[in-house]
Amino acid sequence: MAYITAEEKVPISHKSQAVVNQILDENPILKKILLESNNEQEVNDSIKNWVEPELKKDEQAYKYYKHEITGRKIFEKIRWQDVAAIRILDYINHTNHSYSDLNVRGQKRINTPFKILWLAAKYATGGGKYYFFIDMLELFRQFSGKRKYKLPSREQVEHWMDNNPSGLEPEIIEIRKRNKTRIIDIIIELIDSKSVKTLKYFFEEGISKEEKIKKVNEWWNTKQFHLKFAVRNPELLNRMLNYTLDNETLTILREAEKKGIPFFVNPYYLSLLNVDNPKKKYADAAIRDYIIYSKELIHEFGHIVAWEKEDIVESGKPNAAGWILPSSHNVHRRYPEVAILIPDSVGRACGGLCASCQRMYDFQRGNLNFDLEKLEPTEKWPEKLERLLRYFENDTQLRDILITGGDALMSSDKTLKLILDKVYEMAVRKVEKNKEIKNGQKYAEMIRVRLGTRLPVYLPQRITDDLLKILKDFKNKASQIGIKQFVIQTHFESAMEITPEVKTAIEKIIASGWIITNQLVFTASASRRGHTNKLRKVLNDIGVITYYTFSVKGYMENYHNFATNARAVQEQIEEKRIGKIPKKYIELIRMYPLNAKNMIENVSYLRDRENLPFLATDRNVINLPGVGKSLTFRTVGITRRGRRILKFEHDATRSHSPIIHKMDDVIIVESKPVGEYLRQLEKIGENVNDYSTIWGYSIGETEKRFPVFEYPEYPFDITEEFSNLQV
Ligand code: SF4
């Protein structure tokens, strides 16, 4: 008998035993192997001898498994059964590999998939849990052909989309009007009772309730009002939500308060919640889960580790991607062409706080709180900004600046104008300097300016005429010096966030000549069938194009919101496909950002012409905990609980820091088994049978970046040299 650890001596449950029996009944060859083998090695050798010849029957699939051929095109041709064969063989090839599992504070995980199965089959031990066995059952069903693959029809996908309402539907608008009335009543009481300290928001002596309501309705249209009356504690939240929070949620939120986790939801955004009615149950789930914390987050707070290593910067040292940066806080960089600028201003904050925000990591150290007065820029900021922008000016490859935070539009108009003016001056200097440099050695000039903001969603009241004038003026003058793309990069999570107020704000931004792109975080509730497609469609209706669909990053703290990467691949292949743009339009769509004002018409033209419900311009990816984004992975292992272990490769379709060639593959131990994810969906009204193919998506391939997001070409040749790099 082989060496057995204490964990492996643990008997399996009756429920698990039933699944093991099912696996054995359905797979006679496997049963013989498991029952006749005397140790893990024998099990693995026998399974390999059985499965590998099957895979070899398809030469391409076998070469793909061996990494002799790669890429999306090949992947799409591989048969469903062969995908299972590859996973079985990958499990064997990675047996006894040890991985650090940051979901359990860095504990080592030894990958032993078939040992767990063998111990269960032979001795009813091994410590495997129910979802581990369910995953195995589905794996062998896929391999044997018992579980057939069927792509859902377009009609089916559209039916799923229709199940997800948008905030522009009359019925939803009406419910939200009622929510707003209720919230305004509470705010009047808060002002009357002087429960909120404010000199700005008060009622003159003796005015009637109607006059008070009128006044608050006027204030409602301003950003400042919503920031002032943002809810910061669970009791007020519950009151504003008409006392609908259950005891468990309230206990969690009180615990969060005790632990010092900030909480910040503005009245406008709150009015979007509570739209439940018998026809549209759980319609607000994706919004709700975004602002209401989970017990795992509370539990992990204080132990959250940074996910993106390149964002950890030590002064004077290169970051994980090899870039030397001018400041450890204000500039982040992963790629050669683009760097992120984080201003020292209120822009470090945000109009809300998403439960899966990566700023949670910083909040643990007491940084980045919501004391907005303290975040006003200091007098030294203009000089510091100059210095930071010299970095962009003197870099050979930088051509794209993403101003974000927190949130770029949290900065005041004055601060934002200053930043944009300084960016303009820097871009002019770069152009001027280039005139003195020979062709082929020239530096990349600034070509794209982006503002990263969720305020059009959290607080559309921020999109004022003054702000629009700043955006328009900047675009007009910056267009003269070669900047071609002006982008508001925003973050809609659900079509339910698209309200009449949002639609108006977005239309105004587009009219000012900026394009708007969206990044969605693929949380469990946002990952429901049709939800992302509905968002894509309604965004396109108002002129927003989709950029990324991000898997939830982080570890145990984001457990509740995590949707497995298998679901991300399933969504990409089965649902997003109905918006696939024919190749012949690639050149046409590349021009769209250059003609931003006509975005709504241009998007509609293409959709109508090709009968597409939306333009599938976004890529499903995860921000890797190493460097870059990718969805190129193979499932190489599984924990005893059924959490899959994925081995990611870097996205080969875009340029990277050369450090990428020195980096190992990235391993992610997912926090949630596929089975638990499905159970979670069931609790919010989903039919898990609709998701049955999810089990088979064990391989992912990153989509190519859509040409609409490519940088325009220069009319000259730039140097191939990299500056500010140390690898
Ligand atoms: S919008 Fe972005 S920065 Fe703001 S709280 Fe959400 S995730 Fe964090």
C-alpha cells in the first residue's frame, strides 16, 4: 500500500460515495483500473495507457496537448471528448506538483487527482469532497461521450438575454422612482434632525414638506449631494432599503464596520436596488452583490494579499514587469505602450465601493479612505504632476496614458483640467523633441488619452456641462498634435445600471467627441446566462463599446463574487458568439474611435446590416497575478474540495515587457468548485441544466484584441529600444 497522509485517511461522505459508485458504474475500464491498482503510480500509468491512445487518434488534438501546435484556431477544432482526454493527461502530468494556495493563506497544495479517486473507490477514504467527485463524474462522461456537447441556438441565447431586464424598461423606471421618493423622505428627516453635519444642505425655517422635497430633488442632480449623503453604515443602509436586509447580511455588515472596512453607497445608486417583483426576481442581484459585502471578505480582511504583483512598487526598484517607475504610488505600468497615472487628489477615491475592488488590499493599511476633504490635492501636486509626466515624455514606447484612481472623474473640474493641460503640454514636448530625432529612432508620441471612471454609472450627475467643456476643449486642441483616441473607460456591471440619467450622461460624453468603452467584472451574479450579452446590447444601444470581461481576481476575499474561469470560457464560446463581427468589417470598425461623435449611428449601422444583437468587441480575460491579462489556460489539477487548478500562459497576441520570456507559467488555484458555483446560481433562480456544458470547459484560449482598440499607426518609424526597463 502506498504512503497515505492523514488527510487521505479521512473517509468520504455517503453522498460522495454515491457519486463514486456512479463513476464506477458508468466507466467499467476506469473501475477495473481503480480497483486493481495498488498505488497512485499504477493508477496514473494505467489511466494514461487507456486515454493517450484515444487522443492520438486525432493528430491535431494530440499535438495541441503536447504544445506542438497552439492557438485559438486549432483549439476550436478539437473535439469535446478530446478536451476531456487532454485534461485527464494534464492531471497525470502534474501529479504531485506542489502549488501555493493563496486562498488559504499560502498553504501548499499537492495535486493528486487520481489518488483521491482511487482511495475513494477502493477504500472509501482519501478525504475527497462531494464537488470533487461530481467534477470527476462529469470529466469521464465527457471523455466517454455520455455527455454530448450541444451549442445553444441563437434563439436560446436571446431568450436568456430577455430574462435580464435593463434599467431603461418602463416598469423598472417606475419602481426606481418610488425608491427615490422613499430615500428622499429619509434624507429630509436626516437634515431636519441634524443627523448629518452639513452647512450646505439645510431648509429655511418653516418651509413645507413639498418645498423640502422639491429642494432635495434639485440637489439630487448634483454630485456633491450624493457624496455628502452617501450611506456609510449598515443601519442607514437598511433603512434606505426599506428594512429589507436580512439578519445575516446585517450581521456581516456590522462586522465589516467593526473591522474598519469602509462602506460607501450614494443615494442615487441605492435607488437602483430593490426592484424585485414576481416577474423580475433577482433582477438587482449583480448590483447588490457589488456593494454588499460577503462573510468571506470580512473574514479575510487584514490578510488580503495583493493580486497583481506589478502594482507592488518599491522605490528605485523595477516592478514585477521590469519597469522602473517615477513614483511608487502614482504610476503603474505593465505594458510597453501604456502607463497608468493615479493623481494625488480626490481622484484616489471613488463614487462608491465595489466589494471586489482591489483597493480593499490598501484599505487594510488604512489607505485610500473616503475622507474626501483630506484627499484634496496639496500645493505641491502641480510640480509633482510635471515630474510624473516627464516620465511619459522621456520614454521611448509610451503613447497611451490612463488617468484613473480610484476614479478620474472624482477629481474636481479644476484638478482634472490641470491634469489634462499638463498631459497636453507633455505631448507637445514629445512631438517637438521627435523632430530632432532620425526616422527609426523616434520616440512613440502620445496617441491615446483615457480617463478611467465608474462615475457615469455610480453618479451620472457628475457629467456636467462644465466637465463636458473640459473634455471637448482638450480633445479639440490635443487632436491638433496627433492624439487620436480620447476614451472614457468605464465599468458597467449590469444592464440594470443603465438608467435614463445614465443614457443622457453617456450621450453627452459622446457628443463631446470621446468614446466610451466598458470593462465588466464577471461576478457570479453577472455571469448568469444572458446577463453579459444583455449588457453588451444595451451598452451598444447608448453608444458604448465593450472592451473587457474580467474574471474576478483575488483570493478567498472574493469567494462570493467569483465565477469560475470555465464559466468565462463558456460565456465566450456559447453566448458572446452571437455578436461576432464578420472579418470584412475589421477596417471599418478600426475607424470608429476616430469618429467618436457618430458612435451610436456607426454601431447601429453595423448591427442592423449584419443582424447582430450587439458587437462582440470585448475579450474575456483574467488579470493574471503575475503580469498581464489572459484566458489561455489548461486545467492541470483539482483540490480535494473540487477547486480547479489552472495553468495560465501569457497572452501571445499583444506586446509585453521582455520580462515575460523569463517568467514561469502562472498557476491559479480557484477559490470555488464549479459545483458550488452552480449551487450559488441556483439560489438566485437559475436553472443549472442551462449550464451543463460548463464542466467541459477546461481549456481557454485568449481572443485577439479587437482592431477597434489597436493603436493607430505613426507616419514615421519609432525606435525598438525600451527605456525605463530593467529585466
Ligand atoms: S469602480 Fe473601480 S475603483 Fe471604484 S470601487 Fe469599483 S472597482 Fe474600485
